Amino acid sequence: MTVAITAEVVKTLRERTGAGMMECKKALVETGGDLDAAAEIMRKAGLAKADKKAARIAAEGAVAVARNADGRSAMLVEVNCETDFVANTDDFRQLVKDIALHIASPSAPRFLSRDEVPTTELDDVRRIATVQAEEAGKPENVIARIVEGKTDAHLADIVLLEQPFVKDDSKTVQQLLDEISAKVGERIAVRRFARFKLGEAGDDEAGDGEGS
């Protein structure tokens, strides 16, 4: 049975996904007019495109600064894209500001990506989780899952890309970057961030182009 796809439904899907009219109509036809299913198809397609962009060079972008309310500390973040056209769009500029605000929030990430976390720190987390699970009498197969869960939770606390986004905790910062990348058609990457605190020598910098 053929389902009529109205202009209003296409418009609704466009507003939800930021995709083009023809892409939205195609997804709606494929799902028989089911908005949620069409949005999910487009989300997966967009993320797949974002993965393909991961190897491309992102050398344009912007830098943003955010200060804590007490004025005693500030955060500096660099977010890259592929072209100056995207770098000058309102959406991209807002993204950079939002990420700076996220870093300045109580979330306060210590690292950009999990690759930067010292192995010794993760080893300690796994060791403590293992001991606690063993003392609780958990079976070996359950212990492995507990340790993995504790490790992932620790990374979500300290790694920017794995933290729930401060303005929408239903997604991580990495998922936010993937969504914007799919929307603008370019690779979007957080290259680095630095935290400065009054009275402390030097700065705390994380990242070097790996956060995409």
C-alpha cells in the first residue's frame, strides 16, 4: 500500500534532522511515513557518513573561552572543521561556545579522549572494581562485566568526548560532534582544551587533534 507523504511531514522530519528535503522524503517513503523510524534511519546514515569523514583533515575552526562564575578560572577550547565556510556559520560558532561551557561546568573533564588517560589510572580502577566484586561474592563472568562497567563510568567522568553533554545529557559530546558533522557534511573535531586557574602555575591542556 502506498502511503501519501505530505509536505508537512517532510518539513517536520527536516526540522528534526537538519537533512535535505529529498533525503527526508526518501526515508519517509522507506518507513511508510513513520517519523521516528525515518529519523532513526537518517541518524544512522548520518553517523556512517561522519565515520567516513574521520580521516579527512580539519584545519579550520574557531577558539572559544568560558569563565567560571567566580572569575577565578577559565577554559579555552579549539574546535576544528574542514572549511572556513562552516567555521563562520552560526551553528558551528554556537557548538564551540557550548563545548567551552561544558568544559567550564562542574563536569570539568581532565582528558580529551580515552587514549590520553594513563594506563596506570585505568589499571587502578579495574583492580579496585575486581576486588570489590570478588569480596561481594560475584561469579567470574559477572565480575568481568562489573569491571568493564566501572571502567566505562570512570572514563565518562574524566574524558570530554565520553561525558554526557551538559546541555543535553541524552547524548555524549562525541555524539554531539557526530550529529553536527553529519548535518554540515564536514569532519568536526575538538583538537584540544586548556584550563587556567588563578594562582596555579602553567595550564592544564588536553588533546592534540584526536577528538573527532
